[in-house]
Amino acid sequence: MLINESIREKEVRAIDSDGSQLGVLPTRQVLEMAYSRDLDLVMISPTAQPPVCKIMDYGKYRFEQSKRDKEAKKKQKIVEIKEVRMSLNIDTHDLETKIGQAKKFLGQGNKVKVSIRFRGREMAHKNLGVELMNRFIELIGDEAVVDKPSKMEGRSMVAFLSPKPVK
């Protein structure tokens, strides 16, 4: 944003501090009006013909802007991606434990990355990995939505789940 003397245009469309239009005036005249009130001349729209400038207290404007930004930052929720790793020959109770972990993560509002890693000759049995992944998704079912279906990435099969939207 250009302020005060850094505005090099000959004429600008001026807006008063209360929001009323002053019309197209020479930049010098508008700048003197701003200085007489201890305010700044700020270019709002440099692409317009002629450029639009507003008389305002720029320090106060920046302070309020930073306050709004901080408030918006407080309200936003950062979604983390938690990972649940399994191997191809997982037992039923271990699978239930992993599902419990995934449900806990989803309950906290985080996304879950489910990965099955293949070791050695297990790479020849990718169909068993697909079955295990489908069983995992089926058992977690009503608490999650599949963001990205399972696919192979190197020696592991990966799927992404996110919590069901609250109505």
C-alpha cells in the first residue's frame, strides 16, 4: 500500500475518513487535507482510473488489521495427520487396537493415514494387503470418510481417512 508522499499520481479519486466521496482531486490538495486533520492518505485501489485514495489514520488501521488477523488465527483449527501402521500378518486383537487408535485420532478431529508395510516376499501378496485395508475401513466405517483410497507407495499400501462431518 502506498501512503502519503509515496503516491506519485497527479490526480486521485478521494474518499473522506467518514466514507463520503470527495471526487477526483489533485493529489497535493488531498494530501494537504489529510495532513490538516493529522491523518494519512492511503492508496486503496492503484489499478482504478484514476487511482482511489482514502484519508485515514494508517497506524490505527494497521493495528486493527493485525488484531483481526490474530483473532482469525485463534479460531482456525490445525488438522494433523496421524499415522496407523500395520503389517500384513496382523492378528485380530492387534487390528482392533489399531482401529481403536484410529477412532481416537478421528474423534480428536485429525486425519488418519493407514499404512500397511510389506516386507520381503510379502510384496508378492498385495491382494492380502488390499483385503486387510478393506477390512480396516469396513470396521472403522461409520466414524470415517475415505479421502484417498488405498494405493501402493513403494513397499507400503496407504489410505487416508478423515472424520465424518458433524451435522
